[in-house]
Amino acid sequence: MLILSRKPGESIVIDGRITVKIMRLEGDVVRVGIEAPQSVPVHRQEVYDEIQKNNQEALNQTLGQLPRLTAKAEPSAPRTARSSIPHARP
Amino acid sequence: MNNLLTAPVERQAANGASLIQLPCGLLGFERVKNYILLTRPAEEPFLRLQMVEEPKRSFLVVPPHFVIADYRPDLSELDVAFLELEDPSEAIVLNIVTIRAGAQPTVNLKGPIVVNRRTLIGKQVIPINAAEYAIRHPLALS
């Protein structure tokens, strides 16, 4: 593992396209800013590990055990901030 | 089948399958980017997300409105831009189902798969409000 010392305001560049910046220290918490291309997934390690583990468990479920389901609601769309939708502005 | 899923399915209605691209892959399966979304009448409302290169490997998925009444994942600006969603109605949301021996099936509400029905490009996203949702939400049988 490469270990670097950084001060608040200093950055690390990875692969020429991902910038990790130490924003500030708050007690034992380090605030980190990350700039990366949209196609590069960035997650907290714990969330990533949990979902990755669940995905691996979910691979190849056997058929024949499918429970019966009825709709609990009408289909609904996810929330997307209006201002963030490309081409949405006049 | 509900109307959230009809649009892509109609494109390849003959075999009930749609080609879906996940450029980032699924978490833990980052290298697998091409999937077929299979609908089989006997399995509705469940669908299969099958790897194109490895047809024996697939995930069971379900539209979330069959799981809970009020599911509103809040997509980040980056995910909206990545998915090129011009309107929320373009999004198809699918959640991965896990069936474990001797245990109640669960649904991952924390990391939904969102697919743009216009481009058929999708991503397993972690919504901004992911903390509100469980990764192993019990699937209530009806």
C-alpha cells in the first residue's frame, strides 16, 4: 500500500483523472473531496462491501421458489433533481 | 406486466428479452457489462438479469412497487447525468432479490438498478437517501 502524508487543502491525483483532496480535519474525522469521471463509481467502503456481498449471494437464485407477489402501489419514478436533468432548462 | 417495463420489452417482444448495458457493471461484477433482461410470464412480476457472456449466471430482480408502497430512491446528479435521464419517467427501477435456504427472501432496496428505458443503459446506483432503505428488505409474500 502506498502511504502518503497530506495536509488539508492538498490533493492526490490517481490515474491522471481522479483527484482526492483532503478538505479539512474535524476531530477524528477527515473530510475528503473526490473528483472523478462519471463512469468511475465512488462509494463509502462499507456500503460498497454490503452491496457487493449481497450481489454475490443473489447470483443464480434457483427457480421454483419464487414467492407470489401482488403490486403494493402504482409504479413510481425515482426522484431526480429537476436542475440536474440535462436539457431540462429552457 | 406493468407499464414501467413494457417499453424496452416491446423492442424485442418476440423473445421477451431486452439487451441492457451496465457500463459500470454491478458491484462485485464490474467487468460484466452486458446483460439480457428476461421476462417470463410464469415468473412475473420477477425478471431475470442474465449475463450475455455467461448465460448460466443471472440475477433475480423485481420492480420495487411489488415490494413496498412508497419507494422513492433519490438519484444523485452524477447518476442522472450518467444515465442521461431527461425525465424521471425514463427510469426503470429494478431491485435484486436474494433467496436463501430456510430464510425469507429479501430485496436490496439500498442499491437499485436504474435503467434508462430510452437508451437501455443502466447502473446499480446508491441513492442519496440510501440510508432510508434496507439492503435486505424482507419480501412479504401475498
